[in-house]
Amino acid sequence: LGFGGRTLGDDVAKYVNTAETERFHKGLLLYGLEHAKRAIRETRRALLVEGYVDVLGAVAAGVEGTVASMGTALTTEQARLLARFADEVVLGYDGDTAGETACQRALPILLAEGLTVRRARFPEGEDPDSLRRKAGAPALRAAVDQAEDYVLAEIERRVPADLHRHPHGRGQAGRAVVELLRAVPDPIARYGYGRLAADRLGVPAQLLWQRLGVGRESLP
């Protein structure tokens, strides 16, 4: 389809790819999928990383079902492609501010395709390949296996533990949680997350359902 490369040294461009052609559209492709799809089908889980070297590093550590979004922001088409093979996606983006931002942007895109989303946590400044080289393959595998439910993590981030002291902030947090839960298509999963979010907010769950446009007759 095309060429994809990762520059070394101090090059301005981190990724060097073939120009867009009839066959090569970065936003429609997942690097490594041809080799990873058997393992993904078997486990129903994929590790999604940012770039080519991270795929190679993860596979070298024994995480076969690893793909990358071609060094660009995740697209709806890529998430849809993943959903053909996986039920769960572990986000293995870099352990820095940019990586966290990329995860937050990818979350609603993956949720909209009905995927369960988990987040692998790496030390500050580390990515899958650098963690493997620095701490060894078992450390990378453990980070993937221990990946947290990313929706729950985002609920906790958006609703700080001491929020009950700040009524104004509680309203803002409620709106942020509703925005997050709108992306969860499965009503049972959305209900479960909503109950947990309501408990953390300290409000009746019905308040969240009203904001989500769920009628009273739909509530247990």
C-alpha cells in the first residue's frame, strides 16, 4: 500500500510516509493489522499504540495483537476496523501529557464503535518500546495486562473526590460525565457507569439520566 517510516535522531518529522494515494490513506489503515489480527481475534483484545516502533517493541515483548494508528490521531474508520476483530482495546499511548490528550480524544471514538476501552499506564516519558528496553518485556506485558477501565478513570478524573464541597463544580463535573457517557452505545454499560458516576457526584442517578435524555420508564 505504501511506505511508513520512523525517523531517528533530531529530524523535524517524526514519521515519514508515502504521500496519500488511491490505496494509501493513513486514516483508513492500522499498521501491523495484517500480522496482529489472528491474535486479536483469539483474545478479542488489541493493544493500540501510536507508532511503528511501538508496535515492533510490543510484539518483541510478546504482545502479538498490537497495531498503530500510523502516527496520527485515531480516526473513526480505524476504530471501526478494530471493532471487526476486537471487543476490547487497550490504549498504549505515551506516558506524557500529549499521550494523555491523545487517549482522551480516542476514547469517545472507540466507545462509539461498541469497544471496551482500557488504558495502559507507563512511567512519565516512556512509551511501549522504551519501557521494554529499560525495564524488560515483563514490565510492558504487566502494564498491558493491568490496564485500567478508561471510562472509570475518566469519571474519577472529571469528578474529584472532594467535589462535594463545591456545588458549582459538581454541576460542571456532571455535564462532563454526561458528555462522556453519551459515547457509550450499550444502555446497560451506560447505566452501570452512570450509577458509579452518580455515587461519586453524590446525586441521584435519575439526574444524570434526565441529562442523557433517558425517560423514567427506562430506568430500573
